[in-house]
Amino acid sequence: MKDFKYLIVDTSVSLRQALQRLDDTGQGLLLLVDHAGRLIRTITDGDIRRLLLEGLSLEDSLSKLPPLSPQTITQSTSSVSALALMNEVDINHLPIVDFEGRPISLLLRRDIDRQILLSSPHLGGQEMEFVEEAFRTNWIAPLGPNVDAFERELAEYVGIQHAAAVSSGTAAIHLALRLLGVKAGDIVFCSTLTFVASANPILYLGASPVFIDSEPETWNMSYQALLRAFAEAEAKQALPKAVIVVNLYGQSTNIDPILEICNHYHVPVIEDAAESLGATYKGHHSGTLGKLGIYSFNGNKIITTSGGGMLVSNDGTLIEKAKFLSTQAKDPAPHYQHSEMGYNYRMSNVLAGIGRGQLRVLENRVEARQVIFQRYRDGLASISALRWMPESSYGRCTHWLTAVTIDPQKTRLTPADLIIALALENIEARHIWKPLHLQPLFSNCAYYTDGSMDSVSDKLFAQSLCLPSGSNLSLNQQNRIIAVIVSLFSVS
């Protein structure tokens, strides 16, 4: 589109010139102003056509148009209010005017009609090929060729030997704990700054979670907190049965020192890489460094199967057992026979087909989210109160979500203020995960902080939020988000 000023015409412009401008701009309207630049009305090709039908010529001027009180908004009008006005009067555009009624911009319905989501699914085009194959061959039930291929292709991508596709990342954690022998009365150490799905499976098995704080350098599990937790557990002769390490927002944990202490106590590590597929740690893929690793393909993840997950390991015996347990633990007998409890956790052949198509664009999705993160950093660099989730030097961070902290020493604004301001513009933002040790569900569970007193995860939760980060976020959408944030801080 030509410069916005090209949409503005005065009463001396001829009908012919107006039609040419309508054609050049492609916006479907012009803005007619008086000698002082104040908006008189909007003009469409229909308005000009009616004048011609009334007998005017193409050389007559726009002064022949009847006056019309246009619907307008100001810069302070929220997108939600603007959209409501468009719906009320059945129009697809609204001129934005200054305090004297002069047009300064044009808001189009297409720019605000859809909510900008935090992280929406982003299909790549090849998914349908594999889904159609499942329908063509009538493999639409759980298991099938797409499941086998998805397991093989993902294992190859992350550089691990064995994988089992399951119904969710939560199911993968549940199976991992079961495979490691976790049972009622056992203890499992778990990162606290994470979604509840990381810890719920501990409760499924009747075990008790003990939560471990984050370190400020990566926001992931604190080695110092874990060290103290192990020391106290050893003194009580109550070592954990497993440790669940969560890789937060697309960044791997600094896992070497954590593995060192866990190996010292002979306690296996489950690497919860639900948020970090595509990330790396010292040349290794996130999710491949523990005894077992898990991925999630929920609708908001970097690639999705609508709903699904994957359990991975270099221990083939464990993965075979997982496949057995996830298909109702049916014994190899000529009839339905079950010697132990199983689950209905396997992925369907249709969803695995989506996963195969998504896996082919994973590198593009990682690159897109990294670009989005950098755009935020560049576009908001002037706001000193904003600090970004630290990015480690030991590997690649995918920035599944862009997380930012607001420094309370430099502004009175809070994450809630920013989330509300964005919501008024039909933009979704969210607080970071509320630490699990603060959840009512886990109010009686032990918790170990990074330092002797202060809790890093509490502080991060109070000061941080996640911005829209989907790989299909357009440049215009991101510019809208940045403009809202800059405007909010400029008046605070």
C-alpha cells in the first residue's frame, strides 16, 4: 500500500483522480478532509459511482459529495472496542484521528479481527500427505505405519536409539516413572518452575514430589538446591526414586552437574523436554541426556500432533516395556490376558501422520521463534525495565516462548498490567508458570530454594510473563504487540 497520506484527499480532487487513488491504494476507501485537515467523511468507489449516475462528470470535484459524519476512533481506543464498533455499524475500517479530528491512520478489520495467540499451531503443508495415507489404508486407529515411522524419524532427529509415541507428554512422564519403579510412598524430586503436568504423574503413582528451585542463570533446576535436597534425603535415609528435570521455555538445563550428583546417588534422571524439542546442550539434543526423556506435541508446542507425546531412551528394554504398558499391558497370549496394570496411552496413526509432517519443518520453526525473540529484544530495547530470560552459551535455545521480566526497581508496572493492556488489544500474553510449591495441590510438599533464603522461582513468577511467540506470528502482528508495550511504558 502507498503511504497513508495518499489516502487523504481534499474537496478540490476530481472524481477521476479519486478513482485512480482508490485503484492505486487498494484499500477501498479515501479520507476526505477540509482546508484544516479535519476529516469530513470517507469515500468509496460506490460513493463516486452514485455521483456519476446522478449526472456528474469525472472532472467534477469531490466537493459535490454530501457531508457524512464518519465513524472514527482515537489512538487510545482499544482493538476490542474498535472491533465492537465495526460490528455495530457493519464496516471494515475505522479512521484514527487526533484530538483536532485530523486523520492520522487507518485501522482495518483484518488487522484486529483475530486474537493474537500466545503460541498457535503452525502447519507446514506435508501433514495432509501422511494423514491421507492413513485414511487411504484405513489405519486410523492407534498404532500403524505412521506411528512406527514417527518414532523412528524423531529418534533419528534427536540422536537417540529408541522412542515410543504416546497420547501426551504427561503420559510419557507417567510411563517413565512407572518404568523406574516409582510406587506409593516413594519420593521424586522435580523442578518447581513448570506446568503441573510435570508433577501430576508422581501423584498418579502415590508417590510424593519434592520441589527444587530454579537458578537465575537459566531459570532451570538449581544444582545448589538439588545438592541440599540430596544431602538431607541421605541424612534421613530417604533418597528419591527419580529426579524430573524440566527444560523451560525452549532452553536445556545445565544438566552435567545435575547428572553428576544424581549418578553419585544412583538416582535416574527423567528429562522433561516438553518445551524444548530442538534445543541442544553441548552438542546433544535436549531430552536425550537422562535415563529417559519426554517430548510434548500439544497444540501450543513448537511442533504439534494436536495432542501427543514421545518417550525416548537409549535403553531399548525400557522403551519396549513402555509400549507394552501403553497398550493395556496385554500379554502375548491367544486371548485377552493381563498380568499387570496397563494404560491406553498409545498415539493414533492419524496423529502420528501430523507429527511426521511437522517434524519436517521443525528447524524452520526453531529459526522463526529465535527471530521473533530477537525482534522483541530490538523493538523493546529502549525500555530499561525489561529483562529477558537469560540464554545460555552451552547450547541452542529455541525460545519456544519469549519470556520477559519487569524490574520493579525501574517501573511500577507489573506483569498483570501488561497482560491486561495487551488483552484490550486482543493480544494474548500470560504469566510464566506459577511454581508448583505455591500450588494448593502441593501445599504440603517439601521445597528447596536456590539460596539459603530467597526463592528464585517465586521472584520470577512475580515479575515475569510470556509474550506471543508462535512461529506463524507475522511482522505486522509483532509490531502491534511491541507498539502496545512501548505505549504502556511511555505513560507509566
